[in-house]
Amino acid sequence: MIKLLGVVLILFAGTMLGFQQAAKYAERPRQLRQLAHALQRLETEIGYGHTPLPEALKRTAAASPEPISSMLLSAASGVEREEGLGFQESWKQAVLRHWSETSMRGSEQAALLRLGSTLGISDKEDQMKHLRLALLQLKAEEDAARDDQGRYEKMWKSLGILIAVLIVILMV
Amino acid sequence: MSAIFQIAGIGIIIAMIHSVLKQMGKEDMAHWVTVIGFVVVLFMVVRLLSELFQEIKTIFLFQ
């Protein structure tokens, strides 16, 4: 009886682990697209709205879904606080702090951090150019992520169950 | 009898994992999984064989 319970538990845990890994692969391209949308919006705010950077970040955050919106919000609030960090520092802190909530990887993070060091220190043409560069990089990453998703999502789904069954057979 | 079924089950599962990994283009990992499964089964067979040997010894040699 207790053996059966253990078998069920191991099977359940293995299946869930596989599905969780698969969900990570499914989530990454979606979040990359959302991030690209957010950057596009930021570009519009800077280029055509002439909005100050913290305000532009807040408006973009209001229009973005969750992990990205909190990242942008904390970048904006870092600039506006009393002691007033520079934008680059604030952006870096926000990205690093909220990165673990997203499913994205190191290459996107590098692109974002590079973008942070160029925003808010030059004229609008230059900033728009850098935003467009970051957008291009994100687009390339999204294509790669979609590729990965097609390849690894199914694999992890079946692999989790199979490994759980293997453990059960080995232990019975 | 149950050991035979256990080994058969391991074989089936390892074969499935191998095919899944191979399909997704991770051939090197698939081969490692197969090798590890083989080694595990080998250990089980060796244990069974040693039991058999012990039994034969007790039956024929030390009566």
C-alpha cells in the first residue's frame, strides 16, 4: 500500500518536473516578444512623445504584462528616489533584480544592460538608434528561442514521465 | 521472475528515452543513456549470477 503511494508520488513529481521544464521553453519566446513590444513602445514615447525617461518607462510598464512591467517600474522608481541613482545604475539594478522572475537567458540580459548604458544620456536620434539595435537583437533571440521551443518542449514532456517510470522500475 | 520483468522494463524505458533524445538531435546524450542503462542491467545480472553460483556451491560442493 505504502509502496503504491510512493510510486504514485514519484510518477507525479517526475511528470511535473518535465512539464515545468517544458513550460520554461514555452514561456521564453512569449516574454521576448513582450519585451520587444515594450521597447518599441518606449521608442515611440522617446521619439514622438518627447516624454522624460522615467515617465516613459512608467507608461510603458502600464501597458506591459507582469514580469516586464515590474522591471520597468523599478527602473523608473530608482531614478526618482531621493538619493537618485543614475539611470544606467538604476536600470542595471532593476534588470538584475527581476531577472529571476523571467524565463529569459543571459544573452537577452546582456542586450538589455548594453541598452541601459546608452539610454537617457544623448539626443533622441541616438537613443532611438540604440533601441532599434536592442530590438533587432531581441528579434534574433526570439527566433532562436522559438526554434528551441519546437525542439525541446516535447522532449522534456516525455522525458519527465520516462525518467519517473525508470526510477520506479529500478526501485521496486 | 520479477527480476526478469524489471530488466525488461528498464530495457523498454531506456529504448524510449533513447529514441526521444535521438529525435531531438541529442545523439551523444542518447548513447550515454543507453550505456548507463546497460551498465545498470549488467550489475543486476551479475548479482543474480552470483546468487546462482552461491546456490550451486551449497548444493554440490559443501554437503
